Amino acid sequence: MAETQTSEMEERLKQERDAAIRKGRFGSPVTIVDGEPFWSARRLAQVEK
């Protein structure tokens, strides 16, 4: 748990958040396949197809 409280991890979180925003992601979980977003774990079967 202490490892998650480092400034390096805080910076990584900010980078990942900013990258997600640039890609148009919002909410969680979201999976993007071939540019198409699939929201929620209930859509994982569609992702497989």
C-alpha cells in the first residue's frame, strides 16, 4: 500500500488519467477495441466477438 503513495505513482496516475481523457474515455470499466468503446464488464462478451 505504501508503494501507491509515492510521487512517482501519483504522476503515473495523472498520466494515465490524461491519456484516457484524450481518448474520450469516461467511467469505468471501459475497453476500447479497434477504436470502439465497450462500457461495463457486461460487454466483455461483445469484446470477444
